[in-house]
Amino acid sequence: MTEPLDPITLPPLEDADKECEWLRAVLLKWLNAEYLPEPANQAIADRVAQVFVRHRMEGENDLGSLVMAILTELQSFDFSDSFYGEFTVANAVGDLLCDSMGIDRCCGRSSTLDIHEV
């Protein structure tokens, strides 16, 4: 029988502004690299960074809970000018955070983006 995965816990928040800016920049770079750069990508990255840091400031450190919070809050975001949707963006955030912590999330497959180049 397969064992459940242990939850992934982020380190406690130390610098909200730095974490917000990092996520905004790395997510924007990912959005622009996956398809075509488009103006909506900046608004998406801004909104996600805002939601993420707010939850982190409230003490949320569980990666799964953070991804679900982003997904839930992005359901009211207007993606009509974008190639993306809330599921793709929330999953990308989870992947980018795993990459930043050195967690192999793809069974050896490398990411399309080097998060350390941002």
C-alpha cells in the first residue's frame, strides 16, 4: 500500500516584503516563459503575491494550505485576458516554492525555470 506524503512546511516568515517580491518576480518570469508574455501576467503575479504573503503573515506555513488558499482566492480573478487559470497558477506557485526549497517535485524532471536566476 502507498504511504501518504508528509506535509511540506515552509520556514516561518521572516521578511514579508522580500518574500512577496520574490514570489511576484519568479511567478511573473514563469508566466512569461510558459506561454507568451502578456499584460495580464503582471496582474496575476501581483495578486498571487498579495494573497500568499497575507496568509503567511497570518501564520500559514503549510504548502498545501497555501496553494489551496491561492486557488480559492483566484477563483474571483478575471482570467479572460490570459492563457492561464487559477489551477495552473496555484500549482505553479507550489512547484516554484518546492524548487526554492530544493524539493524534487517531478521525480527527477527539471523545472522549465531556474528560480535562482530571478
